[in-house]
Amino acid sequence: MKTSLFADLSEEDKEIAEYGLKQGLLLIGGMGLAVIAGWLMGIPGQAVFFLVLCYVLRIFAGGYHATTPARCGMISAIFILICFLCIKYITLPSVLTHGLTLAGGLFIMRFAPVDTANKELDEKEEQVYGRMARRIVLAEFGIYLISALLGWEPGTRCVSVCLFLMAVNLAVGLANKKRRRRLDHDENPDL
């Protein structure tokens, strides 16, 4: 006899709980694979540090979201691989790194959160998520500054890559949102 983990829940709540559990397991699995990839690339500490910076910011800033779980997994894997390659192999002059970090962080602070068609935010959610995204960016600026002052280049690289590439992710999300609105307007010009 098979007993459900959510036996005491209504059917609707059971569906929600099962979806949440599935998403949580996918997230943990994806992060585990990313840590293994970082370890194989010889940057396990930076990989974990970057993932914490990135995922915390991503929750509140939003940005581009794929339309299917398979596409999400593929794009996430490519995104993380690009980030790890940047962290490991790309060294830029300090002034350029500082500029990209500042530009990325300011862009996020200005435009976050970016919602999607699957999860549109109401006005209150936009305020709360936007405030949290700005606080996280400020905290990451602080981490960047402390890392730079201590001469911990891996730390500055992780924060820089996180803020700059998350800003790119937000820009793509904004472009998709604008395109979606244009398509909606074309279909219903009276709106």
C-alpha cells in the first residue's frame, strides 16, 4: 500500500506541494551538478560562492525564464558554465572589472524585478521583490569592496560575473516582456 507524503492535504494543496517538492529537488540537483562542474574545473570554492550570490539575487531580481523545464535546464547549465569559465579564465584590468560590476549592479537596481508571463507580479510584489533585489545588490557591492580591499581576486571575480551576467539576464527578460506586450497589443489593439 502506497502512502502519499501529502495524504492529509486537499487535492489542490497536494498538487501545489508536489510541484514545490519537484521544483526543490530539481534546484538541489542542478546546484549539485554545478558544484561538481566547479570542482572538475578546479574552482569548487568559487563555484559555491558564485552560486550563493547568483541564486539569492535571482530569486528577487527575476529576469529571463525559459518556457519549458528542459529548456530551463539547458540554458541554466550553459549560463553557469559560461560564468565558471569567466571566473576561472578571464582577467580584466581592475578599472574594467569595477566598471562592469558597477554597471551590472546599477542596472539590476534600476530594473529589478523582471517578471514573466508565467508569474506576473502585482504592484505590492514588485515593490517587495525590488526592495530585496536592491538590498542584495548593495550587499554584493559590499562583498566586492571587501574582497578587493583584501586582495581576494576570486571573490571580486565571482561578484563581478554574478552582477554583470545577472544584468544581462534581466535585459533579456525585459526584452521578452516588451515583445510580449507588443504582441498582446497587436492582438488586442483596444487594450
